[in-house]
Amino acid sequence: MGGMYSLISAILFVVLDAVDVAFTEAAVGAGISTVLFLSAFSITGKHHELKRKSHLPALLIVLTTGAALIYSTLDMPAFSDPQAPIHQHVAPHYIEESYAEIGVPNLVTSVLASYRSFDTLGEVTVVFTALIAVLLLLGAIRENEE
């Protein structure tokens, strides 16, 4: 079901001329996620015995991390504040000059594919590395079961 949702979302992104976002949604949402879910379903058994153990350290880590994240948002500018730094420096240049400099009609695509191309390449590398790691882990789990 999630794969179908991602595929429909990718089609909608293509209609909106955001081809790069559509490609990412199709690859990650419909492709990788579906393969990972099916792989996880294939290695899990029908029955699972519950082991009782203390989850207190994990709860403390989650609560501490959550509190730090909430604390870090207190210094952010208000949502849609026209005086926020992003609206004063970079965004006007992208909006006004993007089509003339890049020639791509979709603003998001031009920013991701040209202005932030190294960042996008880094994100793709991280996703690819995570995929390889998960596939290696699934292979190791499957070998241990045999």
C-alpha cells in the first residue's frame, strides 16, 4: 500500500514539473521501502516470544534528545516571518534569477539540481550507503538462521 502511495505521489510530482523530487520519491518510497518491507517480512517468523527487560535507558535517551530538539526550536524565527534571514538573502536571488541562470521552469528542481547539486549528491550517497548497509544486515540475519 505504501509503495502505491509513493508511486502516485511521484506521478503527481512529475505533473508539477518537479522531476527530481518525483525520481527520489519513486526510488526511495516505491522502490527501496517496498523491497525493505518485503525483505523484513520474509525473514520474520509467524511467532515471536517476548523478552522482558528494562527500557529505562532508552526512554531517558529519547526524552533527553526530544527535550534538546524542542529547546533548539525556541530560537527559530516565526513560521512565514518575512523578516527571517532566509527571506532576505538567498531566496530572492533564487526566485528572481533561477530561470535566467539555469533555464529550468521549476524553481525547486533548479535549486536542487544546480545550486545545491553537491548537497543532493551527498544525500543520494547517504541513502545508497544506508541501503547497502540494510541489505548486508538482512543477508547476515538470513545466514545466521540457516
